[in-house]
Amino acid sequence: MKIQIRKLAGWTAAWAIGVAALSIGAPAQAQAPDVANYPNRPITMVVGFPPGGATDILARVIAEHLGRAFGQPVVVKNEAGAGSNIATEFVVRSKPDGYTLLIETIANATNMSVYKNLRYDTEKDLAPIIQLMAAPSVLVVNANVPANDLNELIKLAKANPGKYSFASSGVGGSPHLAGEMLQLRTGIDLLHVPYKGATPALQDVLGGTVDMGFKTSLGVMPHMEGGRLRPIAVASAKRLPDLPNVPTMKEAGLPDFHVLSWNGLAAPAGTPPAIIDKLNKEINRILLLPEVRKQLESLGAQPGGGTPQDFGAFVSAEIKKWGEVVREADIQLD
């Protein structure tokens, strides 16, 4: 069944007004960046989500350390809305001089296929700098579901088509697409129940209103220990240190089934390579700091790192993977 969500005209107008307002004051003629003296003024990191969430916390950790290293303020600017599209549009239309950066997320990969009228191209309009972190998802069921492993869950769902449900934080988000991928890969039929955010989705899985969902380990660990949630499998290449007894999807019988909530840093396309490399080198150093690794692990995340090319290849692979899922499941947002 095709999923078609049409936003109200006011939503579209608000998006356009927001992007236009953010662009006020941008010079019509951009001067060549002063690469040799970069940075010689404050840097802005734009986050497409509200303050207080994992993406915002991560951005502030990196910004603090980067500001110390560069001797210039690194300011985090939250521009939430439209699945991070407002923030992304602002960044891709900014001067490619290294002073306006984007905290990129999995939304920048999934939005490429989910949104029919997207006004940017993640691969063409953004220059990758570095992957910052990744948080693998865990498939969990509530205590009332009579399945202890993936094979039992698949058999149960196949015997009862449409009876069992999965929760997500909204149509087109990674928890939704993960559930769709599970159905496509196993041939089961689940009912998708979208919510406005991860918290209400988790609460209804805990309460038994919905049977299962893909969640990050940080959000579900306390409930696993209390017996209210049962982990089925981890959607990552390796088992998680915090969940050593929970198999990966590959170990459970589904190879190449990876679902990661990830963050990275990107700049507008055309940013000089020397600036990209300087940012990459410094953030690689920051990600190795014990206090930073501890802060990321407290968010249930694994620190990233690597080259701009590594991050670019990762983002391209994510766009391709989720694009296939979106097309097969026929999901579309205006």
C-alpha cells in the first residue's frame, strides 16, 4: 500500500520562510576563503533537531573541544523542522568557507528517497568531513510477545499476518524503514504504528499497545533489565559491549541487516579541501580523547573517525540502501 503524506500549505510556507530567514544577510558575492588563516572568526554548527537530544548533545561536545583547539568560538545553532531539511537547506546555501557546518544524520540519507520534492542533494550539495558516531539499533519486543529469538518471531508473524505491530518515531524515519526492511527481507506482514517521536513510541511498546520496534540500546537497556522488553537481535556488524548475549542480525539469520543512527560533519559543497582536511584532522584527534569517548558512550554511541572519503562512501551506501527500501515499500512524503 502506498504511503502518501501531504503536508498542509502552512507547513510548506513555514519551511520556505524559515530557510529564507536564515539566509538573510548572506552576501551576493562570496569572497575567496582565507584558507591559510582558517579559522579566524566563529564557526557555526547547524543542528536540524531541537536542543537536548542526542544529536544536539554530540554537537556541543565536538563544538567545545573544536573551539578550544582552534581558539575561536564554535556555536551550535538549532534549526529544527522538516526532518532536518530546513537546517540542511540553510547549510548548502551558505558560503563554502568552512564557517557554516552541518551535523549530518541518517535523515540526510533517508530523506533523499522519502521526500518527493527535496530541494537539495546530500551527495552533490554537501562535502563530507568526518563521521562522528554511530548507534546501532536493537530489535526489541514487549514481554507479552511469545518469541525469544528472530526465528521464533518470524514464525509467529508468518502464522498471524497483520496481527503483530511495530512502532516508529514517524513515517520515513530510520525505525520505520528498519521495520519495512525486516518485512521485505523475511516476508512477514507487520502493522506499522507511527508516533510523533521516539519517546511515545517506546512507551507504547512497553505498555503492550504495540508489539515491537527498533530502538537504540541506550533507550531500552533499563527496560531490558527490568524484563519489560526482550531483545531479539542487534542490527550491527558486531555485538554490543553492553549487550554481549544478544546476537547480531547476521548471527540470527539475516546477513547484511544494519540499522545505525549516525551523525557526521559536513560542509557546503565547494569548501576548499584544505579546510575540510584541517577539520577532519582535528576532529579525529578529538574523538580519541578519553573524556569524549566516555561522553559518546553515555549516549549509547560508538565514536566515529576516518577520512572525508570514508564518510562520503558511508553516506552514499546509506542513501542506496534506504532508497531501495523506500522504493520497495512505496513510501513517500511531499
